[in-house]
Amino acid sequence: MVPIPMGGRARAGGAGDVYAACMPSPGTVVSVINYKGGVGKTTLAANIGAEVARRGRRVLLVDLDPQASLTFSFYRPREWEQRLADSSTILQWFGSVLDAGTPDPLHKYVLTPPAVNEIIARHGPGQLDLVASHLELVDVDLDFAAALGGSRFQRGSPRYLRLHRALADALEDPQFQAYDVILVDCPPNFTMVTRTGIVASEHILVPAKPDYLSTLGIDYLRRKISELVSDYNRVVGPAGTQINPTILGVVLTMIQYGSGGPINAQRNYIAQPSSIEVPVFQQGIRENKTLFGPTGEEGIPAVLTPNANPTVQYELQQLASEFLAKIRI
Ligand SMILES: Nc1ncnc2c1ncn2[C@@H]1O[C@H](COP(=O)(O)OP(=O)(O)OP(=O)(O)O)[C@@H](O)[C@H]1O
Ligand SMILES: [Mg+2]
């Protein structure tokens, strides 16, 4: 891990607001989530993260998915197995959360993937870090359920808040104030691990393919998030820290273009999120099986891959600009 200097962004403040100008603020935490699998969550987390870092920002990616695709976007499986799996992934950190004592500081698990950072360093002071995942994270939900005293996450359990807030609390560590953006790649489900991501987030980004199932799930996801938020805030009570993650927007991915724009079969689905009044990013990402396929350069997201399709790279860059504007950094 490359050490990150302390300091971070100053809070926005008016001229002369010396206190505000000196106070470091934590990075903006955004969870990338959709129930539907294979819609581009991991691809967008990796590419937005890499592009924002290329522009000189400090970005942390947190891989909460037991499939560990985000982790394997930056490390070869063999390297992961030999160097990271036993002691340097979020599995060990969640283990420490579930132990009765004080959890390990999460910053102990931060990695700096080399290949992508070599490219980022050519452009400026940005950095892209990663908390890696583990295939056995799939079992952690059972441990969470046991710790909460039942499979339905009993709200009366005194451990409810501590476990739901685990990631949020960990990210309050001053070490994380050096990041401008923290992107959390969630699995395609709503298990306890995913819930820790949502509770820690200011915003939710929802990638969706323009097809029936991907867009159908958006309304359901919105309801589930709002149920979690109201349950959580009720348990915290008015005196506690309430949460209010907002849906930053739906990003349409894998759009297929014909000569006159997106193909007919996808047009209705592209309009679908707006029709249920969910914000939608103006910039979508077209389908490109070469750039996002297995021939992609190892350890380097498409947006930074040298000599890659310029149209898709342009779309990813525009998406990153829109993302930064929406989170106001
Ligand atoms: N714009 C695109 N064009 C073509 N293929 C793409 C595009 N975006 C992503 N893919 C490919 O689609 C597959 C699924 O993408 P990705 O892993 O990002 O989805 P996901 O939502 O994270 O999936 P999961 O729910 O399994 O975590 C991957 O093989 C990825 O390389
Ligand atoms: Mg994924």
C-alpha cells in the first residue's frame, strides 16, 4: 500500500471561513448497486474510479462482492490467491467486525494496484486504491444473521446498529479523509454486506441494461433502499446520526446502436427509469464486446487502456464528468 498523506479536501466554506477551509472532510461515498446481475456495476465502478483518479483525485474502490470481479479487474487470480486472500481482503475485516472486540482499522486492508496507478501517475497526483474482496465473503451473511440473533435482522437486537454501521464507522477513520471519492461495488443482492454499503453511502449509482429485467428491478431497489433507511433511522432515533442515501442516477449500459441511434428494442427501456421519476445520467455507455471483453489489457480499466475504441472511452470520460458534477466535486 502506498501511504496517503493526510489532509484531504477542505469543506466548502465562504471566503474567510477559516475553520471550514481547514477541516478535512471524508470522501463522498457512492454505492454502485442493482439487483440484476451482469448490468455493468463493476465495470462502471472500475472505470469511473480510474478516470476520476486520472484527473488527479484520490479514489478508493471497495469490493463488497464475493464474486470479487472488481478485485480481479486489478489483480490476477493467482496473485490474489498467493498474496492477498489469506490476510488482505475485506473478508478478514468483516471477521474482525463480527468478533466481539474492536474491529481492525479498515485502512490496514487498503491496496494500491500497480498497473493502473502507473498510468494514473503519468497524468498527475491522483491515486486509485482498492479494498479487495474474497470468494468466501458469500458465507459472511450467515455469520451476520447469527450475530443479529435471527435471519430477519432483528431490529431490536443491540447489535443491529453496530453491524449495519460497520463500514460507515470504519470510513470515518481520518485515514479515509484523504479520498475524494469512495466507490463501493455491491453484489447483485440486498444481503447484510450490501446493507453496510448502503448505510455508509451518501449516494447510490444504479447501472442498468436497457432490457426488461434490469429496468424492472429499479423501482423495487428504490423501495428496498427506502425501507432500509426508514428502519435504520427509526432504530437510531432522532438523537442519533440519521442516514439519507440518495439515488444519484441510473446509468444505462451496453446500449446497442443502429444507424439512427439506440436500436428500437432498447428505446422503451432507455426511457423507463425517467418514467418512474428516477434520475438518469445523460451519458450512457454503448455495448462494445472487444473493449470490455477478455482481451482487455490486464489490470487497466477500458477508459485508460491505450489505443482503445475512442468513442467508448469518450463516453466513459463524459460519464465521469457528469458523475463529478452530480456529487459536486
Ligand atoms: N458496455 C459494455 N459492452 C460490452 N460488455 C460490457 C459492457 N460493460 C460491461 N460489459 C461486460 O459485461 C459483463 C458484466 O459486467 P459487470 O461485471 O461490470 O456487471 P455487474 O453488474 O458488476 O455483474 P455482477 O452482478 O455479476 O456483479 C462483463 O463481462 C463486462 O466485461
Ligand atoms: Mg459486479
